Amino acid sequence: MTATSGAPLRATVLGTGSWGTTFAAVLADAGCDVTVWGRSDAVVRQIADEHRNEAYLPGIDLPAGITATTDALAAVVDADLVAVAVPSQVARATLAPLKGALRLDAVAVSLMKGVELGTDRRMSEVIAESLDLPAERVAVVSGPNLAREIARRQPTATVVAATSDATARLVSGAVASSYFRPYTNPDVVGVELCGAVKNVIALAVGISQGRGLGYNTMATVITRGLVEITRLGLALGADPATFPGLAGMGDLMATCASPDSRNHTLGGHIGRGMGLEEAIAATGGTAEAVKTCRPVLELARRLDIDMPITEAVVNVLYEGLPVDQLAPTLLSRPRRSEAVQR
């Protein structure tokens, strides 16, 4: 990918977790000059010197051209594209010191899948507010993007959502390669909500499987979970066509079924009897649903949207609902039409 000057596009990724590091590799493989920022000196040195990130992507060789730094300001100041891949609940604090540092023509990309606790803001909104960027310079990348599979260069498709077609095309061009296929979509709201809420549904699936429940239960939770996501999205003006697509059903299926999904894994630990803190420690990395489930439920209640699976997850994690009661709680609800309803 090249900038308008003809030189390779300069891309920065904020975050050295599994998805941030993988996205840096995607950008490098697509022809960008890539810098990764992280807080850990050890991780940054290993990425820069050994082209590995054993803490988050063990056994994976990274493209040799990726550089790394612990200086966030230096990383973003000359970038054409800045991708943000930090945990959603620390995004605002991470980005605030960088306000005004990006070039006037630079675009920011959210790789995060969450809703901010206390404000109910989507991550693209947090980025725009924190960096003082207009909405048209912010894009979202979401879809069935399990980091370890992509890091192994297994074929996958993704969605690049932006209100500006020019921004969507720039980001799409920056990531397109032989194994990574981006599709553009103007429905930022729908794409972001799919990415945030599917983690909550995956946690519910993990709990059910941790209790030894089978594929009928899994299919029930996934399909009814998609109904919940759709209800919330439509209430916020999202495009109905987004939900059965890659960012909706595609991402939901991958996250609910894969052992590489941290949200599914954490749910499994809870289903087998671990407490929340013990399950978080056993999972490793960030399982966004733990923090996201509550602001999603708050948003749904404010809009008078029924989200029983999300509510059940919140009750299990924070209100003391026994895990054995999760499935009965969902199945004992009043019978009604399967059609999507408010």
C-alpha cells in the first residue's frame, strides 16, 4: 500500500497484544511501513530485534520490516494510519496524551470490540473524542478475525466500516493481501455493535459448554444472540443487512465456536466452576465481554431493548446467578414469535 506521494503508507499500531501484533503483520504483508507501540520493554524489544511476540503469538514469525517502540508520540506523529488495539476500557486514557499529535490527513482505525463503561460510547466514538478527530477520519475493522489464525496467514475476510468512502478505501487498501480480504461497509454503528456484543454471546456459549451442554444449546444461544445484537443495532439506526454478514453472523460464529476465542474460553472456565477473577487469570489476555456486558445492558435498558442473554451473563458474572440457572433462565421466558422484536 502506498501513500499519495507514492511512498509506502506509514502505519502505526497501538497495542502489542495478539490482535494488535497480528494486524501489524497484516499491514506489513500488504506493503505498509509498520511501527508497533507497546508499554512492555521486553515485548517491544523482542518484536524489534527477533521479529517475534512470544507472550501473545508464540511460535509465529513476524515480518522483518516491523519496528517497535515504547514512545507513543513518536510512533503516531508521522503516520498515515493509526490503528488502536488496546483493551477497550483503557482506550480513552491511552489516547488522551496523543490528542493533536496525528497529522491532519491521518486516519485512525479501531480494532477494539467493546462499549465504554460509564459512557456507553462505541470505540470509534472514544477514538474521535480522545484524539479530536472528525468521524469521517475514523474507521472500524471487524469480522471473523481470530488473531492466531490470521497470524498463520490462514485465509479470512473482514469488514472495514467508515462513514467516509475515502477512509474506508484507504484502510481497505492498506490491509488487502493474498490471505486477508477486506469488504467496506458504511454502517459503522452496526459493525461496531456486532463486534462488541458477540463477545458477550460467546461468553454465554462458553458457560453452557463448560457445564457440558451440547450443540443444540450452542445453536440456540448463537441464533438468539444474533437477535439481541440486531434488536440493539436497529434501535440505534444500523443497517439490517449488516447482521447476517461477516461482521455479524460471521464474527459471532467464529467467536462462539473457536477454542482461540478468549471470551469463549473464559466462559468455559466459569461454566466449570471457577470464580470470575480465577477465570480471568486462567484465560490470559483480555476477554472484552467481562467489561463490555454491563455497558451493553445499560444501553439496552435505556433504549427499552430486551437482551436476555446479555442480562443473564451480567447476572452470572456480577449478581451471583448460579451458572446452572443460566439456561433455565433463558428458556423460561414468555413464549412468543421468533421474529425480531423490540
